[in-house]
Amino acid sequence: MQTFKLPQLAWYDPKELQVFFPDSWDVEVCNIAGYDQPALSDDQIRDIIANPVGMSPIREAARGKKDVAIIFDDMARVTRVAKIVPHILSELAAAGISEDNIRFITATGSHGPLDRIDLVKKLGEDVLARYSVYNHNCFDNCACVGTTSYGTEVCLNAEFMSCDFKIAIGSSTPHPAAVFSGGGKMILPGVAHFDCIVANHTLPITDEQAGDYETNPRRLEKEEAAKMAGLDMLVECIVNLWGDSCSIHAGAEPEAHEAAVKEARTHYLTPKAEDKDIVIANTYAKASEAGAAIKTASQSVKQSGGDLVLISNAPGGQVPHYVLGRWGKRAKGRIKSHIPPTPHIKHLVRYNEYPDKTTVAGKAVAMSNWKDTIDFLKELHGKKAEIVIYPSADIQYF
């Protein structure tokens, strides 16, 4: 057998999963371009935060402000927020902002709330002990701030909007609906009301616009929402294979976001394999929202028919999604998932060592042991098969 190692368990003591294939199978590995870039040091992160682009340093920009809100992405994103927060807090202290006037708010959008264990993973024990940390509630406690040019009424977290200095911390990675995450997406859906999120997710869009960052109306509306929110500073990370921040763009929005997207276009670029019998789509950065990997990975399955193996090891399960999720056999989210139809995929194997029957439907086949997975595929493909492994299928970019 030939063996390969894949990153697993981003928020649960990361480790490698060893996968193996028959020697007679032709296996290709396609990594994102920046998979092996080194993580930034603590000193490097401090210098980036202290010297933001398009704005004065926080210690100057926040001076005289009364209340500060810091929003951050959730466990469905690999952003190592705890590595960044101490440097922001140091700058705020230099600006004369007291700890009691700083609060953290999850930018969960229509995802479920975070419990204390997850908040500690995101922010660190010290932050939970010293600062107020709140979950965003997309169904309540939102204040309307205006209407976009697309006709969507923008209602945002009222606690966030009550503050006169606002910071957002997230990552820029490829996204099946917004082209790239980060930027205005931290606001809409990040801290938006449910109805606002649904309106944005259902804006009419052509197939061409869906993949075009410059013309995608849903992405452009998110940027309008960010302007309405009065976001003062954006911190946007670029991550490597293991989810470490190997580059950070900090500063005014949209300048910081545009710089991050410019880098993201090449950093996450991945060689596109063609006409494969089997595609192995590993998720790590977004393992709890693994379906995001299907759209790109399925493009490498041969059109005459093949199989897709989605590795989604997430001990906490798939993130509860009030807009797109399933809430019973008959109860679904408000709108249909972004995952496109894939008629050329004969079997969608959902490999999960933490079984979750609710994620297995239709053509999906549940597997929790790699030997069983290979035995299943060998019965289908015999001694010869063309394989591609995408170690970062959830954040790759063709």
C-alpha cells in the first residue's frame, strides 16, 4: 500500500490521518500553493497589528472612544484569533480604553452559538476571565442601519452597533458563495439579523457572477453592509495547511480585505486534476462545514462517472445552520444549500470517525474506518484507478 498523511482536528489537538491506497492505483496529491508557508511569529503579528494599512494605529485611532466591540469568526473557520487578540488589547490599553469598555461578540451569522469551551479555543482563557464575551443572536437584539442598493434592509447586532470603535478578526479563504470570505462577510452575515441574511443569500445571481469576485452581487452587498456598520478595523488572516496564520492583513476596510484577497488568489491556488475515478477531499480548516468542499472537488471527478470521498472528521459535528441546515426529516432551513447537483458522482463517501447519520442522505455512503473505505472503493474500481487527493479541499481555489 502507498500511504499519505492529511491534517485533521483543527480545534482538537491537531494530528495527521494516514490514508492508504493499493500500489496499483495512480495517486496524485494537489496542495494549495501556500500549504507549507511558515506561521507568523508573535513579534511579526504584533508589528502587523501596530502598523495597520489605511488608518492610524489603534492606540491613536481609538483614543477618546468610549466603547469597543471586537467581533471574530466561529469554529467553522480555522482563524487562530487567540494569537492576535493580545496585541489588539495592548493597543487599546495604550489608547486609554478600560477593560470594562471592551466586549467580544461572535460573528456567527446564522450558525449556532459557541459554548465556553469553544470560546476559550478561539480567544484564550485570559480573555474569558477578564472581558465580556457574547454570542450574536441573529433572531433578536438587532438594530436596522439602512437599506442596500439591492433593496435589503440591513439590521445588525445592537450591542455591536452601540460601540464607537469596531474591530473584526477573520480569515480570507475561498468561499462557494462569496468567492472569498472576510471583509464585508464579517458583518453580513457575521452580525446580521436572520431576515437580512436570508435576503442576501437569495439575491438573484448568474452562474458567471457566482464565481466572479468583482461582480458577485451577494459579495458586493456585504461590502455595503460593512460601510453601514462603520467598521473601523479589519484583521484578515491567510492560513497554511495546518491553519496557522502565515500572513495577516490589518487595517481599514476595504483596504485590508482587498490586500488579503489579492494574496488569497495565489496562496490558495491549487492544480486542478482532471478525469479522476476517485477524488479524496480532505477538510480541516472548515471540517464542521465540510459541504463547502464539494463544489470544487467534484470538478475533478470524471464526467462519465466516479466517486468522491469527503473526509469530515469533526468531533463537534457539523455546525448548526439556521438558514441552510436541516432541522428534521421534514424541517429544513429557510433556503436550499449552495452545494450544486453532482450527477456524475456515483457515490459520495462521507468519511467521518465521529458518525453523524443526519449528514448522510441521498447518494451518500457513511464510512468511519479507512480500511473499510478502501475495500468499498476496490470493489467498485478494481486494480486500476486514477486518484487525486486534495489535502485542503475546503479552502482550495482553481
